[in-house]
Amino acid sequence: MENSQPAKKSNNPPKIVVLRWGHRPQRDVRLTTHVALTARALCASGFILSDVEDSHIRQTVKKITVHWGGTFQFEMGTPWKQAVADWRAKDGVVVHLTAYGENIQTSNVLDRIKSYAKDVLVLVGSQKVPGEFYSSDVSDFNVGVGNQPHSECSALAVFLDRFFSGEELAKDFGGAKMRIVPSARGKKIKSDTDP
Amino acid sequence: MENSQPAKKSNNPPKIVVLRWGHRPQRDVRLTTHVALTARALCASGFILSDVEDSHIRQTVKKITVHWGGTFQFEMGTPWKQAVADWRAKDGVVVHLTAYGENIQTSNVLDRIKSYAKDVLVLVGSQKVPGEFYSSDVSDFNVGVGNQPHSECSALAVFLDRFFSGEELAKDFGGAKMRIVPSARGKKIKSDTDP
């Protein structure tokens, strides 16, 4: 990928899907839920919980999407190798978020990713990921949101915020039953039955 | 605060301390650890685990700081009201991160916060926070990293990344025993005993 020429840009803005690897159903349920909700709120198009199933997370994500709007695809159980192979077969780019990767602030890695103007699969691990994740067989780019250990949830949030240039936080989520009215004080919510 | 004039800027860049409210020692241990490590990695100066103690989190944060460098203050058990009162007594600004707040992307709230050039205490809840958090008795600003529900960890990461204009991810953490050498492929670590 990195030696090939960036593709001709299409008129459709690139989409991002987040693949969560290494989820352990009980231990990781809250963190993985936060990763999935971050993906949704910061305008990824979908989420793949690879290799395992966790109906609790699916229910939470579905419930949030029904209430708060938008379309967000949720998939689980797909083997990660298959998900990556499928993505590459569709000419998508694969980005692995890791503290060991090229620094998103001090390198031009984000510009290089965006120059392809292709859909991006973002791999987000939990515990130690398989070594293959770092190789060109799996990832086109290894990206560090800084090079200090912190949180896959935070790394994903900053990556999405920068990838979408902040515009994802201004997006209106269509079909919402409830909308927050941003306020300096208190909680204001508008329901779809309000005038 | 919002009616007063921004203070004359000092030469010292403003510092941020993160206060985590509502931590439940067993249930929240991993999420709160991620929040604390995000605070550290994205260059907050310290972390207050309010109202409760959790030695497991303190140990993890201390261990990471010893290995990966920098100075990062960790405090726990302080009642949140006292921490906020102490902060205000030192003329600091208090920012509450909440999905109900002024949108960091669509409003000028971040510019207004930064115009004060004062140290900032960032309040990060877990479950439903006390209603007082939204009032001017506690918070100078209520800020939404978007207005969709997601994760306090992600909200904090994006807030810090924007507050520090991304420069926090380029910072060298002094006194580290181990440093990651950012790489396109694989894991490269330099220890302080390497030549």
C-alpha cells in the first residue's frame, strides 16, 4: 500500500469501520462498549467485534442508536483475519492503532492515510495483539496517538477527531428520538414528539 | 467567571488536572485506569480520584509513570467539593465534561476557556453526576465533546488534544526508563541503559 500511488479521489467521503480485537466477554464489556459508542458518536460507520459474540454490547449499541439516531452497523463474531481480508478485497485501507506506531502528531502519517481517500478499517486491540497486526500482511499503517501507553478508547477518539477534522462532532444524527440541545447550564433534551 | 474579564496571560502555560467523580472501586477499575492514563499521556499534570480510594489504580499509574517518564500527580480520597473549592480558591477554572454541554466543535467554548489562560480542573463523571456539577457553583463551563453519549475517556482525550493543540502528543516525558521509538512496522523500545 505505501509504495502504491494514492487512488483517484472519489466524491464520497471515506468511511471508517472500527474492528475491536481481543474482547473478553465479561472482563472487557464496559471498555468495549465505550469503544463502540466512541466509534458511533465520532461518526465511524460501523463496528466489528471480532472473533467473539457479546449480545450485551450489541443490545447497548442498538438501544443507543435507536434513541440517539443515525445509522451504525454492528457486527460480531467475524474472525479478524476474514474481516481484514474482506476489507482489503474491497480496496480499503487498514490502520492499526498502537502506541508503537508512527506518531499522529509528529509524523505525516495521517496525511498519507487521507491521501488515499479510501475507506479505512481501524484495528483497535485490547490486550497484547498478535504480532501480525504490525506487518504489511495486515496493516497498511501503524499509528500512535502519541507513543505513551494509555487507552484504546482515547486513541480511537483522537484518531477519529483528527481524521474527520472535528466535523464529526457537529453532525446531526438523523432519525433520533431524543436530541441534546447543547447548553452552558443544565440538561436540555428535545424529543421527536416536541413541537 | 463567564462575566468577568479574562485574566492577563502569564508566561506559564496553563496546567490541567483531571478529577474523576463517581468511581466504584471494583466495577470501574479499568475504565478509571484508562481515564487516568489518558490524563497522563495527553499531558494533564495530575489526577484526583475523588471521594474514594483505590490503591490498585494508584499502583498502576505510579508504575506507568516510573517506567515511561514524566511527572504526574496522583491524589485520591479528596471530597470533590473540597477539591473544587481548593481549585477555585487558587483562581483556577473548572470545566465539566458532559454530553449536555456547549459543543466543543460548534461553539467557541474552548476559545473562551483558553482566553482565561488559567489552570483548568476538568471534572469527569462516570455514572449520573450530581446536578450541582452543571451549576455555576461548581463549573465555569460545561463542555460537550459532541452531544451524543459515548465515553468519558474519549471525551477527555479529545478535550486535552484540542486544549493543547495536539502538541501534547509530541512531548518528551523526562526521566523515562523506557521510550518507544515510533515505527511504521513492529515494536521498537529504547531503554535508558541503551547507548
